[in-house]
Amino acid sequence: MTMMTRLSGAILAASLVAGAAAAQSPTFFRIGTGSAGGTYFPIGGTIANGISAPPGSRPCDEGGQCGVPGLIAIAQSTTASVFNNTAVQNGELEAGMAAADVTRSMYLGEGKFDGKPHEKLRIVANLYPEDLHLVLPKGQSLNDLGDLAGKRVGIAQAGSGTQVAVLQMLDAWGVTRDNMDEAELNNSQSAERLADGQLDGYFYAAGWPVSAMVQLATTKGMELHSFTDEDLAKINEIIPAYIPSKIPANVYDGVDYEVKTPAVSALLVVSSDLPDELVYGITQAMWNKNTRNLLDNGHAKGKQITLETALDGIGSLGVPLHPGAEKFYKEAGLLN
């Protein structure tokens, strides 16, 4: 074989590869999650992996990725619900994970978001319950939320659904920014401050186990506040999306008791601007066997993300499904 023949063959091969790449140009899909120490980030990463199938990857039936052909989904760490929904509304993110109560308020333009409806928000799926963790130093306890008056309290980061809900709850017990020393921190920062004695308690809503709390529990130790049934009913009246839930005993080292606490659903939200075909493909990929395997073998909350519960509570939330997702659920027999 001559040098010219080999060169011609190389040029032809390169041309074929370039042509194949051009035929399937990548589609980038950004998913807003939360802080690295919480639950949104690892779950968002698992979903991103499940729905991706980059150009040139092996076909699903040959052991490759089983997502949307050409899609490259990326989980981005953010300040969570409020930020994510705002970014989806503004076209700065294609999708986001967000708490149900915040998503409803933002879509309708109610409460803190009065007069500012985020009318482009659409739901792809209900994911899992986020339990509110009220973390206290080892050996400490509270009678109720009123005991936090005058204390140093982590109220979660600005832009998070947790902070919006927590401030509403605290207000019902007479605790406000005026009579507590509040700290706007993410979960990892709050855990560090509590371990160093700089906080008397902090709030964080997430699916258990939360990695930063696992580390706190196994090093400095911690307690979780268990709400009374009466307090849970009061919270549910204030914020209907927060329903009574339980964190089992021994989820965290040293917390050997069951914790009664309010919980809110985590949702996967997209923009109404996204094409129906794309969202249909993403919804289909979320519920295939490959993604099921990823969810079951990733973060513990992944096992609670199921097709059977994908529409739980959505009908009464007042926020529409994206038409692409709706088409999938109708074909799956979950919607009429």
C-alpha cells in the first residue's frame, strides 16, 4: 500500500466520522439541582445520566446509554427551588428540581411571589418526599419552634424552597428575622457551623440520608427535632403542601429514635418552551429499565422515585404537566 493510498484512506475515514458527528449534533440539557451536600445534586446527577445518550455512544441494546439520542444532560449545583424555577422560567436552565409548595406559589404568583406568576413552569414528574430536618447540637432539644427565638438559626440559603417554608413556619410561632440571629447557609455550611458551636440549630429539607448530616452525626453528633402531631397539623394548615412524615430511627448515627417531621414533594420541572417531542423522550428515558437501575443503586432516595408515584399530588397542585410528559403518561396508562 502506498503512502498516498494510506493517506487517502485516513482522509476518507475522518470524513465519515465528521459526517456522522454532524448528522447527530449534541443537545445540551441543564438540570438545576441544589448544594453538593444535599439530595437534589446526587439525584439530579442520576437523572441526567439516565436521560443522556451523547452522540457516538453505544446503543442501549449493546450495553450503551439508554437516554434520548444526542442528549447530553448536566446536573448543575444551585441554591435550589426558587433559583431553579426562576432560571427555568427565564430560559437559563432547561430543567430544575424544586419543592412542590414553592413551584405552586411561583406558577400562580402567590404569597412571596405575589403578582409575579412564573407561567412557563411545567411538571415532568413527582420524585420523592423531602423531609424537613431541624438539626440540633448533640444533647439539645426544643419544646417547639418558639424556643428558637433569640437563637442562632440556619434558615437555609437564599433562593431555596426550604427558606421560604421555614420562615412561614417560624412566623406562626412568633419567631422572625427580628428576634433570631438567622444565617443563610447551604446544608454543608450549616453542618460545619453547628459542629463548631456557631449555630444553635438549622433547617434543611431533603430526602434522607443527607450526606452532610451523615458526616456531622458520625463526628460531632447531632439531634433531630421531632414535631408533635399538633404542630404537624398546624404546619399543614399554614403550608398545605407540607404533610406529616417520618424519618426512621438510625438513619443517622446516634439518632436512634423515629423523627416526626413535615415533608414536601420534590418535583422535576421544565419550561413550556421545550418541544413536546424532547420532553416526551426525556420522560420515557426517566422510566426505562436502565434509569431504574441507576436510581436503585445511587442515593437512597432513588428507590422512592417510581413510575407508580410519578403523578402523586400533581392533579391538586395547580401546575400543569408538560404536554410531552402528559403524552407519555397517557400511553403508559396512568392518565386518561
